[in-house]
Amino acid sequence: MAPVTDVKTLAGGATGARIERILCPVDFSEVSLKAYRYAQSIAGHYRAALVVQHTVELMQYVSALYAPSLELFEEFRQTRLANARQDLQQLTSPSSSIQPEYIVQEGAPAAAILYLAQERAVSLIVLGTHGRRGFDRMMLGSVTERILRHASCPVLTIRRAATDSGKPDKADDPVPIRRILCCIDFSAHSQRASEYALLIAASYQTDVTFLHVLDPEPDSADVGKDTAAAMADFEKTITLAGLTPTRTHLEVRLGKAYQEILKFASEAHSDLIVTGVRGRNAVDLAVFGSTTYRVIQLGNVPVLTVPI
């Protein structure tokens, strides 16, 4: 199958949605190895360059800070870096057609990831995010949150699904992307998300459902009018883009946005949620925290956030 590197926008024009260079940070946890599987699969579909990064945090090893000499500390430092490089190289299956570039750095993970993404002009960051139950599940972790808030490229976050066996994933296992859910409100940022949803759907030959959630405040008459208008806008854009109606359709729900997104994703057995993120000012971050952030922190489905 020929790689798909670009798509047309919903209006039929050229788009900047491309996947050419992927960055996958790993910390060797189960969820980061699962993220690596996704990064490897996507890189294969788009013949994209894959950079796998590990950051060594020497500050985690408190005892090393009290080494009796600089020579012993340097020996410890070099050992940690060498072990990390060896562990990274063991990720790739001998039969894999994807040969990543491995980078080991030392420092703060979030800063190292953001710097490398900018330096290499990365098209996509794929990372696993921790969070399990109770209070831990309500927090994404400082690294993931910083990446989501500050990355200038799309970010795909992978969580450990509730149905996972608990065993590490094999790097050459197939990644299932059969049903894509794209959240839209017909604004510029949701159109950008639509471009990436269609880009991935074209390569994985899968269906895309566009979900539009209406605010629960309007009365029933307004809801009916708004729903009809949303359907008309969607049908018009799909026709202009020349898309196949049977593989692309619109679902309109009424309620709180993040709750309806998660509910529909569960009902439809979605394999990927795609959503746009506005700018990075204080108001936009509040919106991010109340919608996209909750979709990531409360769901088990991989989420692709697309900034504008």
C-alpha cells in the first residue's frame, strides 16, 4: 500500500496535515512501550522517520549525588547512559522494517522532549501517559501535561487500557485503528483536527465519525434547529471534499462535551479520538482543561490532540 502523506481539507484545498517525523519518548514502562508500538505502526504507514528518546534523570538517584569523588559519579553517569542506549536498541524487532534513531539525553524529561521536537521539526509526538485509579487517574502527570500544553505539533497520548493483560506489549504486534472519532464544532481548530483524522483514515482505510456536541442549555426547538444546521454543514463539506458518505458520517449529541465524547467512544468501540486544541493563552488552557484534558484523563482510548 502506498503511503499517504497528505490529504485535502474538508473544503477541498491543500492542507498542512503531514506525518513525516515522529518522536516517541519512552521510559521503559508498559504504557510507554505500548506508545512505541503505535509510533512504529504510524511510521510504517507513512514511511516517516522515527526518533525514540529516553531521558536519564540523574537527580532521581539521590545516592549518586553523594559519591565520594567526581570520578565515581562520572562512572555512574556513563553507566546509566550506556544502559539506556542498550535498552532502547532492544525495542526494535529484528523483522521490523522501521529502524528508529535512538537518542539518550540527561535532564528533565518534559524540557528534553519539547526541545528535541522543535530541533528536529517533529510532525507528531507519541507518548504513553500514566494514571490508574482514584486520585492518580485524575492526574496525567507533569511530563504529559507540559507536552500537551506546549508542543507545537500534534500529540498522540496512549493510556494503558482497562482490558490490558498487564504484560508488556510486543513491538511487532499490530496496532488496531479501525474506527476513528473526530470531535468537531465547525471552527478552525476542529477543521485542523478533521484534516488529521482523514489523513489517518486514508492510510488505515478506516471509518471516521465526526461528533458534534451541543450545549444542553438551549430549549428543544433550538436544539432541533442547531442539529439540522450542523447536519447540513457537514453534508455540504463532505460533498465538496468528495468523501465517501458510507465511511464518513456525523453524530450530534446533547450534553456536556467530554462526557458525550467518552460515552460515544465507548458505544462505538472507537480506536482513536482526534480533537483540536486552541491556542495557549489562559482562556484556551481553561477550555483545554475542561474538555480535551478530561477526555484524555478519564478515557482509555488513544487521543490525538491537534493544535492550531
